[in-house]
Amino acid sequence: MAGFLAKGIPMKSYNVAVIGGDGTGPEVVREAIKVLDVASKKFDIKLNYTNYDFGGDRYLRTKEVLPESAVSELRKFPVVLLGAIGHPDVKPGILEKGILLRLRFEMEQYINLRPVKLYDERFCPLKGKGPNDIDFVVIRENNEGLYTGSGGFVFKGTPNEIAVQESINTRRGVERCLRYAFELARKRHGGKPWKGLKPEDVKDGKKAQLTLCGKTNVLTYAFDLWERAFHETGQKEYPDIKRDYAHVDATTMWFVKNPEWFDVIVTDNLFGDIITDLGAMIQGGMGIAAGGNINPEGTSMFEPIGGSAPKYTGKNVINPLAAICAGGLMLDFLGETKAAQAIENAVIKTVREKLKSLAAGKMGYGTNEVGDLVAAAV
Ligand code: IPM
Ligand code: MN
């Protein structure tokens, strides 16, 4: 039923599919919803949640990774909030491929957006780096590369066996990812062009810049395509964005040495997977790192990137901030930028003023108390 504001204006309402998933997933999603509910009340929006029990327990019970209808049902939602996938009693790969990757692929969530932002100097493992130095976004291509499952075995199980795993890079897939990244670089700097920028237009001393992270010196087919598409699209459509290139190995070095050089980074699926774990560490750890699997025209899915942490399950020690931040990214995707900003500000306040650490069991508060603190700050 549609709600109404006092003024008689219908409330904005969004349907949210919730997959708590495995391990600590349900615990952190509970806290994210607690915070989302406070933010939606404050900003006059309504979130209608529908729960799905996909994950390891359901698989062990039913022997079915995802029910037949799952994808078509989830497609009816604008957004999905996901806790974690990965169960200690299920062979690695089954749930990850059968649930997480399948949803990313079948819902064409071709962008994996992972902000890397340090909220408090105390939680950065890098000496002398603070919040002004670590504030960039990684755009990871999320539907292609080495993740498509293309390849196979020949002579499997014999001494002559061959395993081939192919990286798929389509011009269409690469271009749509690049465009998203260029647009984001533009948006982060309020649409201000790179050329002729005045110092006062420069955010935190940085200019709108997109770095392509690749391996053009070795992967001379895949990243040749990426590099050509990058410069052609950039030159034609985004001359206002400075284009920069870094090899993936060098990128990991710069993350540690000069993270302040980065603004927006775009890369393929596997490199994006790897560099965002390092990104999570320099922003304070898995407890705070969130991401969005985005289909700009369809259903997008938001998640803490840290996994199901089985050893912490049910102990009320896991950090829910990554899931709470994922909720913020979800609101931002829905166009509720003020509510999203309010959540981020509340997270920043909680991190700076309350928490002893961002690591599980060391925060100085329980999982639910951290949720309460952020909710109160909103
Ligand atoms: C991630 C994870 C997944 C990935 C795994 C669980 C399949 O590491 O979201 O980064 O590799 O994409
Ligand atoms: Mn990963």
C-alpha cells in the first residue's frame, strides 16, 4: 500500500530483495536494515523488504543452489541487499559460482563499484596516510574476463592434462564499463572539466582522472582492446577527464606508496577482484569495505565485500559497517542521495568517535551496538 506524507504527497517506496546468506551475512544485514529504516523514516522514503533464504544452509537442505525461479523473481526488484555467500560445509566454488557469480551474470550487473575511502587515520595500516590520501573508487568489470567459465580440460587426470581458462573481453562489454567509469569520474568532480580547472574546483587537491589498470606489456590481446577502447572513448566522449594508465602490479605498489594519486580506477574482473582486497585493507579492513554490483538499467545488488566469516558467526562480534555502507550505496543507486549521505556521515561519526578498531571482536562494541550507534547518528 502506498504511504503518504503529511502533505498528501505519495511517499517514494522501493522494493528491496534481501539475501542474508551464510555465516555472519544475516547478522550484518540485520544491522544494515536497522540503519536503513532510520534513514528512510528521516527522508520520507519507504523500503519494502522481501527475504530470500539462498545460501549454504538451503543448499545442504534441498541440494539445489538456487531455485529455478530465483533470477526471474529478483529481476522484479530494483535492488538486492546481500549479506555473504560461502559455507564451511560446502565445497568452495559451488555457492560462489552458483549464487553470487550467477546473479551478477544473469542480472547483467556489469559494474562492480568499490569505493576505497579511509574514514579515520587510526585504522590505516599505511604510515602517514590519512582520509585525504585514500579516497578513490575502483570500477571492476563484473561480467567478463576470466570469470565467464570459458575454457576446459583436455586429458584430465592424466600426466598430459591441459587446463585452459580464457579471458573474455568484448568491445561492447569493455566500452560500457569504461563509459560508466568516465561518467563517475565526471560526477565525482561535479562535472567540472579537467582542462582549465581552477584550483577551487579541484576536490581535495585532485582532478577528475580515470586510471586504466591493466597489463598491456603481457596480456597483449585483452588489454590491447581495453587500451584502445579507453583512449578512443575518452578522446571522443570524455575529453574533460584526464586519462592515466598503470599496470596491475604497479597499481598494487601505488596503493601502498601513493594512494592519493588515484581518483577513479577501471579494470577487468580478476584484477579488480585482487586490487580491491588491497583497497579494503588500506581503507581500514574488510569490516568497512562495501560494494555494488550494478546494472544501471536493471537490478543492482549491494554487499559487504568481506565474505561469510564462519568463525565469527553468531557471536555478535563481526563489524556490520561494511553492510551498512552497502545499504548507503544502495540508496545512492536508487537516487536517494541525501539519505545515502546521511548514512555515510553517521558511519564516519561512529568510526571516528566511538570505535576502538574496525576488526571483528575488537571494536569495543558488539555487532548490534555498532548498528545502534550508526542508527542513532543518522
Ligand atoms: C568478491 C569475491 C568473489 C569474486 C568470490 C567469492 C567469487 O571474492 O566479491 O570479490 O571473486 O568476485
Ligand atoms: Mn574478492
